[in-house]
Amino acid sequence: MTFPIALAEIMGIHSFRLHVMPPIWSPLRQDTLFHPSSLLLEQTSVLRPEHSSSRHDTLNASMPFILPGGFSVPEPTPLPAVTEESEPKDAAPHIERQLRAMRNSAGFRLIADSTLLLQACQLDMDFPPTRQDYVRQQLTTLLTQTSDKALDPDALQITFSNDDRPAVDDNGHEHYSVSLSLTDVALASFEPAHFQALSRSTLADISLCEDTPALTTARMFKRIGELPLKRNYNAVLQTFRTRHEVTWCTLSRLAFLDNLARQLNHRHISRDGYWLALDALGLDRFPAATDTLSMSGRGEKSEVRALMLNGKQVPEIFQISSKTTSHCFIHILGAKGNVIEYISDDPRQMSRRLLAAMNASGLYGQVFLSLEQHAGIVVEAPLIEGDLFTAVTQASFAGLLADSHARSTLDLLRPVARGLALAGAADLWQTQPSILEQIPVASKMAGQVMASYLQENHTLTINPEHVFIAYRPGYSSTPLGNPRL
């Protein structure tokens, strides 16, 4: 495109909205955590919620929580109109079967009835919003403070134009102006070059809304430029990382191990590849206790390589290879199907195979969209020293904090999606009568206190619910009278 760092950049900002997904639904939030029938289910490695008046585990046909790039959710099929002759099909048996399968999986016993389950719940409640959601929240607050009205930042637009250097789209059409919502403009502030391009363009200074004539486009653009959105959002991400990085690493390891066991059962990986993967985690057998998940190490038989693109590690893909036989196994977190297996000891071939596997997975479209900006892509496959999932977790957060449009908070979900699914399938204590009977109840505790009072002060052994308080006729000083037993 012509018009460098101006409308061309602006059009890039505008097209970025096409890749932004709807708000994230949190799998273990308060609206589901304490409902006995709101146990969660995995759908393409992601959880979906539902509430029901029955005591069955159910799924919601509405939008699931937002998926990382590459996860696909089937379009909802319109349901036929319910008539007197037909009734909706009960999905509970099918859902119960899926939940039973998850509860029988190899990794479920490592998180059920453990502190890791509680840590997963807390991690989910603290999960940061997407960049777009955060920006929208801040703009909504700003608009309310400025205009005393509840305005939608997605519905209010600012038009930028340039008569000298238009942007040219892929069809060769020239564009001398572009309209962006306030949310798009605020998102551009995360990239200084983009925001500077906006500031150098001609801005149509008109009222943003008919009801608020004082709220003009120029005034709002200036206010957006003064907001420390990037700094504050990075602080939110850093706070989440500081608090939950260890738990995230543990959940990633759990998700990988559970998926590894499933791959072996479905013959998607050879037995040699299975044992080699355990060796890469420092294990000689599948863990039997939750404490094992927090242990780090590396066996003597394996080595692990990462995929580096232009010096940046792609967190969700790595290769485990045998030091003795040169058998290589490529693992892609969140992907399904057979594990890629080949034999080689050439690092250059390993780089090519890792890149080909990344391309074939279809999970990294946004990454390649960003890399297309570069003249060339440098592909490397360096060895990972130390714990595998510590390196994976660090690379995930590093890519997120680097503030690239190619990654978002949604990409973080891919390594732990299966771990959160297992957490969602756990039976909550609210459904177990033996535990419910041990929970203190206010009325029961009050009865015990009053029974002790009657015994100690009046030597009466009597049910306090059978004792009533009568009041004598009152006077002006004591309108309710004097109580007596």
C-alpha cells in the first residue's frame, strides 16, 4: 500500500477487527461454580457452560468461551419449532457419557479432590480480559464520565482522511478515508506507529453523538491518546503472571500428560514415543499423585527442541527426540490427530519439519499474518535446557507481554484447555450429601447455642424451638414491654 504509516496503517488496524473474537467465557466463574448441575464439558478442548433445573450435567447451546486461534466450534444448528406433537430431545444422557469419559481419563484423578482444583478455579476467576474487552471497558467508563450517558464505544466512529496518499486495497481500489470505532482507535494506541498515523491524518471534527454535542471527535481522540491503556493493560497481565505462573505451568503439564495417555489409547502415538515423552518430563511412569505434576526434570534418553521464528519461540509446539535412535516426535498443544514421527539428527531438517507441522495444524494463522510483514523468516530449532513446561509457560507469557497483535490472552488458553476441562468435570462438593451434612447451618448453630444457655442458666434440658418469649404490656419508656420466659 501507498500512504506509508498513514491510511495504509489505519486500514491494517481496521482489518484487525476481523480477527477479534467475542468476549471470553470463564469456565469456572461464580455463575457456574456453585450450581450443582453446572459441571463443565470439553468441546474441542474447550469448556462450555449450561444451567438446568434438573440435576444432570448439561451443555449450553449458546456461544462457548472464546477459543484460541485454530480451535473451531461448529455453527449452531437451528432447532425446529417445538410443537405439541414433538418435544425437545434430552441431551443429558449424551452429556453424562462424555462427562463419565472425562472422569475416567488418566489425568482426572490428578486434579479431582486436590488443591490444584482450587488453584484452577482461582486462576480462572483472575484470568485477564482480552485486549479489546479491556479497552472497551475503559472507554465505556471514560464516556460515562465525560457525557453522563451510557454510550457504546463500538457504535461511535471517527473518520480519518488524507487527500495526498490514499491506501490501496488488494483489488487496487484507492481509499482516501476510513472510519474507525472508538474501540479501534484505542486499540491503535497500543502500536505507536499506528496511532501516529492517525494523528497525522485529517480528522472530521464533529459531534460523536447527537445527544452529546460537546463530545466531539477531536476531543475524544485527544482523551484516548492521554489514556495509559498499554501500560495499565500490561500491568494487569504481569499481575496475573506473577500470581498464577506456577499454577499455569502445572495445568499445562497435566493437560499434556492426559492428552498423551489418550493418544496412546487411540494409537495416535507409538509406545516408544509415549515413554520418550514421559522421559522428557523426568518421569519413568505416568504420575499417580498430584504432587508429581509440580516436579520438574529431564530424563537421560530424550532431548527437546523448540521452534523459533525470527528469534521468538512458538510456545505450543516442540519436538521430543531420542538421543540413541534419533526418533523424533512433534507435539502440538491443543491439536488432535496423530503425533508426527520421523527419524533425523539434522537440526535443519528438524526446523523444516517443525515449521511444516505448524503450518499443517492450522492453529497459527494470526502468527503468519504478522510474519508476512517480514522480508524473510528465520526458522530455528534450538534445544530446550531444563524443564520443558517451564520453558513453554515462559515463552507464552513473554509473547503475550511483548504486545504483538499476533498473540492475545486467548492464545494462553491452548496449553491449559484440557486441564481446565478436567477441572470443570469434577463433582463439586455441593452435590455430595455426606459433605453437606457437615456444613454449619445458621439455624442449627443458633439452636445449639440456646440449648446450652437454657441448660447452664436455667437447668432446663429442652428443645429451644419449643421455648417462646412473651412480652408484658409496655409503657412509654419500654413500648415492647419486658420479655420473660
